[in-house]
Amino acid sequence: MSIITRRRAIAGFVATSLALGATSVFAQAPKEIRIDYATYNPVSLVLKERGILEKALAPEGIAVRWVQSAGSNKALEFLNAGSLDFGSTAGAAALIGKINGNPIKSIYVYSRPEWTALVTGAKSEITKVADLKGKRVAVTRGTDPHIFLVRALAEAKLTEKDVKLVLLQHADGRLALERGDVDAWAGLDPLMAAAEVESGAKLFHRKAEDNTWGILNVREAFARENPALVRKVIAAYEEARTYALANPAELKKTLVDYTKLSDVVIERQLTRTELTHSSIGQAQADTIIAAGLALKEAGVLPATTDIKAAVDDLLDRRFAATN
């Protein structure tokens, strides 16, 4: 091969590589964003109902696909599988997912709720956590209610081995309690509020500070490739959160419409749901670290886990909104 021919070949290769590289970069711009909505995340319902994100992304020709999450565990499954770009979870649930290899970042706070407690039936003689020894307890593994249960048992000098866990999704847990199939349930609002109002269920163990924050997560790869879109999603969430605070009656109606539950039930859920926070920072880190340390002590997380490092890796404060 002559020098001239070789140079032409190299030039052609470089030109082709640059063209392919440009095509690859161009192809990275998503045609749609996949985001969840959940009844435990009232802001997501307002965001969906008002079409805020659709309007923000329309100029770029990006569509929005909505996927319902029935619990933190489902949102984390969808994120891990790549079928969601953004998913709603509790902070401690996101931490467990991260430690188990789920490639996510927590980027936004959508609520500070007291959305879980330990629940028993109206006629039950269970009055304290110690009474759960040997009893059947419905729980959704990998969610804030599960983490809340583990911590409550530890404080009562019990572990999961001292009770009979019945693994059910949240809605099925409520039904199992009301049918008498289980003795207690690690509840989640608004289903927990519905059980209180509609069947006289009792919240026999409450501890607001052991409820971890409502957190919006994003797939690491998506955040790395599309930081501007992450900021647009957060801005849309902020618009929805601000609207929800300014229009409580409409927020309640939206929840009623999506959950098919009564005004009274939703009112009870909302009295336990604070929407005045948005930035992810030290307050969330402290709460999630406390939960992680408790789970490590209870043996749910490996004894070698560096909880603080895991939380630092989970929280991405670059996208923090201003409260």
C-alpha cells in the first residue's frame, strides 16, 4: 500500500468514526422520559394530572410515559430493569437498593411523610410491638413499612425471626389484615388511612422520625447522559409541589380521583404528609443514615457495610432545588 493510499484509508476511517460518534451522541437524546406516579406520592399525581412535564418537554419533542408504582420495591425494580428513568421511593428503601447494586441516584424530596405505622385489627389485643412475637405480620419487603417494622422489632429486642412474615404487596397486606389472615400489618398510606376509617384498624405503633423521606430517584446512566433533562424534571416537580401547597382542595380531589378512596380517608393521609421540602441534603442524609445503621445492627444489611459512604453515593446534590 502506498503512502498516499494509506493516508486516504486513515482519513476515511477517521471521518467514518467521527460520523458514527456524532450519530451516537445524537441518539442519546431520549424520545421519551419514563417516570412513575404513586398514591403515596401526591406530588406525582398533580404532576401527571396537570401535564406539567409534558408541556416542559414538548419543545424538544420528548414524550412522557407514566408508569404506576405500587410501592418503593416496585419503583426500584423498574429502575433496576431500566423500564423507568425516574422512580418514587422512601429514602431508606433507595439506600437498600443502592447497596444491593441498583444504579440509582436520589435527587429530590417530594414529601416528608408519616406514611407507615404498625397496624392491627379493630378487635385485636395487640397493643405493643412485643406482642408481635410469634404472630403473623403482613409486609412488603424492601419498602419503608418493612424497614419501619425491622426497626420497631429491634427496639423491642425482637428480630424478623421472632414473627411470621407474610410477604404481600401493600394493598394485599391491608386485605389480609381485614380478613384476619394476619395479626398485624406494616401499613402504608393511603391504604393505612383507609383501613383506619373504613374498618376501625388501629395504629398501635407510630414513630414519625422512623419514616424516611419521600425521594425521587433517577437512573445513574440517565443522569450522566441527560443532566439538563434531570433539571427539567425537577423543575416540573417543583411546579407541581408548589401548586399542591397552594391548592389543597384540588390536591385532595386529585388523590380521591386516583385512589377511589373517600374524602375522609384522603384527608387523614394528607394530615400525615408534609410537602414543604424539596432540596435533597443533610436532613435527608441524616435520616437515611440512621435507618441504615439500624438495619445494619438488625442484620438486614451486611456488618461490613459503610452506611455513610453508601448514602453519600446515593444522594446527588448537584440537582438540588431551592426550598
